[in-house]
Amino acid sequence: MTKVKTTLLAFTAALPLLTMSMSSQAAMSPYMEGALIDVCKAAISNSVHKLNKTTKEFRLQKKTVALKLMCNGEDVISFAEHYGADKTAATLQKSLGNVSITDVAALSKVNVSF
């Protein structure tokens, strides 16, 4: 009987925490949702001007959009490419910047003596 009471008590204590975390994840203001939908629509329009205008209108940085925005379960760059919007996809890709990886071990020679 104590095992049932312990389980019931643990569940009762965890229930408010679960409801708070679920509601915070699902809550998004209608303004922000509309802004993100407009950015997704601008991304598939293949018009760089429209994409720039939309991101500036909502004061969003293209790098942040490229890194964090998901449209229909895909990242925004893949989403634009999926709909044939190569110009906007390339613009968003450029906003990420160039990343280069240099293998330091291959560049420097190590001399080992026995």
C-alpha cells in the first residue's frame, strides 16, 4: 500500500511541473507566428528582395533565421531548395558565413627521435 501512495504522491508532485513545461513550449504569440510564416513564404518565393524586406520588417537577422527557423519540419534553407527557390536559399546560406577547417596536424611536421 505504501508503494501505491508513494507513486501517487510522486505523480501529483510532478504534474504541475509537466503542465508548466508543456504550456511554455507550445505558447507562441500570434504576431511571432505570423512573422515566421511570412519569412517562410518569402523564402520559397525565390525573391531575394522579398526575403530581405520581410526579415527587415520583422527585425530578424538572416543568420538567425537560417540557423533556427524550421518551415514544415525542414530548416529554412532546405525548405527553400525543396521548392526550387535557389536564390533565397543561396542568400540564407551566405548569411551563415564561411567556415573552414584546417588540419593543424597535417600542416606541421613532427620530428621524433629514437
